[in-house]
Amino acid sequence: MFRIEAGTAGRYCDGMNRRSFVQLGVAGMASVGLSGLLRARAASAEVANGEKKSTSAILIWLDGGPGHMDTHDMKPDAPAEYRGLWRPIATNVPGFEITELFPKQAQIADKFSIVRSLHHDTGDHFAGGHRMLTTKNMGVSGANNGGRFPSIGAIVAHQRQHIPSTVPPYISVPIASSIGLRPGYFGGDLLGVQFNPFETGGDPNNKNFKVQNLQLSSGLSVDRLDDRRGLLAQLDQLPRAVERQGIFDSIDRFDQQALSFVSGEKARRAFDISSEDDATRDMYGRHNWGQSTLLARRLVEAGSSFVTVHFGGWDHHWNLQSGMDNYLPKVDSAVSALFTDLDRRGLLDTTLVILCGEFSRTPRMNDGGNGGAPLSKGTPGRDHWGNSMFCLLGGGGVKGGQIVGSTDSRGERPASRPLRPANIHATIYRCLGIDPKLQILDHSGRPTNVLDDPTPIDELL
């Protein structure tokens, strides 16, 4: 993190000295610095007809992959080993059923839609995560898990980098983590690490929650922070060779924006979740997931374009029942509260909500042995499955109460309207006013399509 240390002018980047700081280069500073992240304010997104759009997005990421047949695509008439442990319940939309563990979502199903025919056909966590967050294959797998392409959030930030904002345009609450990699497939990759998300860190449910690097260093006042001459004096000792490379010409504006963010009252209020009334906090749920989702709402309300919320721990190869009994009610309270809250605050039409993970789980439940004796690991669970998945979308111009596509009688693969991650991304881009046919430059300078298939899901728009 690019920091100003009060009283200790010689330390940067979490304790690095000036020599180490300089050796990081531009990319190193951007990868850990808020000033670099704020570069993502620079080009406004426009719809095809030239009108600017202010729609934001909140992506709730279910890291580890929950099963479609235990959540939004139940098969009550399938054989017992397929249909699972819970029964479907009716929602406020005729013919739209979801798991009995989602009673709160059932009351507001008219506000969101479910894609039931999504697939990418891989059961590899890393390959699935890369496909869902970037749409690209590019050979990513557990054996080769480095990111190869910018995430959707990074691309949105890149396209909106000229839009003024008091908060970073791309934020992750509390962390950006895909299958344990940070920022993993949420990162900027080809666009540069300056388009990685700003991570709040911490636990928003903690009564002492504070956003990392938002508070002023000890002994550093806002008056001192605003003194640019003092900041530049600290940098005067850096080798002039670095200066000749144009580094400070390029970062000066963004450092000023970073200083403005840290000292800006509006931004500080946006991150101050403690200012929410108790009834609202209770509605979201007094747990990390619920309060992280509430903080995401506050951030899009303050002007952030793309916020991700991390719900981790869905890899239930065994003990599925105890895992889902714990997790699904938390998801239910967070998701239902978010739609309800956005609606009553007049933000639902300009805030797109997405709920998904890297893949789904096998329609047929296992025996809890994970290759060993039955039940040797625990009670039955489900394994990895990318041949049939779900994605929830609502708000931001998406029609509510819709079910798009279907799976076969055992939930194993799409039976109608098969869709790919690129179609989900194209729909998101269309809602946010970004051209799905957008191209960016690869490392060799050649134009590269952001989406191999730029076709959105028209029935949702």
C-alpha cells in the first residue's frame, strides 16, 4: 500500500524501504496502492446510442460452488439420490419454486430472475472460476491456476475510469478471493493491477470494523495530508532515473485522488456501516455475509460501479445437510434484504444484483466416503459439476420473476435454452451500458474481444 507515514518518512509499502519501493516499479505500486486503484475512474461507459448509464452492480460470489438442485432448480420428482434433502416451496410468482431454506427470497421472487440452463462443462474449481469471472478458458486449471484475463469488475472499472467518484469504482467486501487466490480471477490482468479491486478487509459484522488503510496514520492530520509539497518532499530522494520514466507524471493525479479519498468525508461515511440503524442491520443478518452485503449497498449508493461480496466455503463433498442448513438461511436473509432495501431506497432500477459461484454440484449425491468407505468422511454430499448451473440476476434493468432455460429431469444438463458465462456477462454489460462487443489490447497490442459470444439474454432485458 502506498502510504504516508507520520514521523517516519523513510518507509513505504508495508515496511519496505525506499530502495525496495522503487524496485517494485509502477505495477508493484499499483498492485498494493489505493492511488493505483483509483485510476479506474478514467472512461465513462455509454450505451450504444451514446447515453451514459449510472447502473452499478453487486456480485455476491459463492466461492466453492453451491448446488443448483439444493437452491434454485430443485427436482422433487427425481430419484431420491438426486432430488436431495429439501423440498421446494412456492414463491410470490406462480410456477416459480425454490428451496424451502429460502422462505424470505420466496416472498420477493418478483424482484429477481433465475437462469437455470447455465453451463461451462468443467468441474475444476480454478477453470470454473476463471470462466465465470472472465468467461475465458485459456487453459486455466488447478495445475495452471494463474489468471489470464481481466475480470468483469476490472473491465467495468476500466470502462468507467473517467467517471468522478468519491469511492473506488471497483471494491471487494471484505476480500477478493476466487478459490483461495487473492485477487485471483477478480483481478485486472491485461488491464493492469491498477484495476484490481480495493479490498475493505476485516469483518463488517465486527463492532470495531474499520476499512483497512482508510484511517489516517498516527500523527497525520488532514491538514498535513492536504499539503502536497510535504508529500512530494518525501519523494525527492527517489532516483531521478525513475522520474525520467514518467512514473510520477502518471501517478500524480491518482495519488491526489487517493489522498482525497482518505480525507473525504463522503467516502468515510460510505464505509461507516455502524451508522446504519439496527432494524436494517438485523434485516440483512448479524453475520459476516449479511453485513458485507449491507456494506456493498452503501458503496454502490455512494457511487462505486462494481462491488463483489465474498461468501466462501461451499465445497460440500460430504456433510451437505449441516453445511446447507447453516449457509442457506444466511444467504436468504442477505439476498432478500438487499433487494428489499434497494427497492425502498429507489436504487433497484440502477443496481444489478448477481448471485453465482464457479460451478454447481453433482445432481446425484455421493455416499459421504470421498473415495473411501461410505460415510467415512461424513454424511452424503455432492461433488463438482459444471454441466448445469444457476445464476440469479435482478434489478438494474433485469426483469424479475423470470425463469430462463431448464435442465433435464435429473438436473444433469440443460434441456432448453443452454447458456454460457459469456451470455451472463453480456447481459451485465448491457445493463451497465457497456458494449458487449468491447475489445481490449492483449500483451502484444492486438485487439481482443472481451466476450467470445456478446449475445445477452434478451428475455431478461
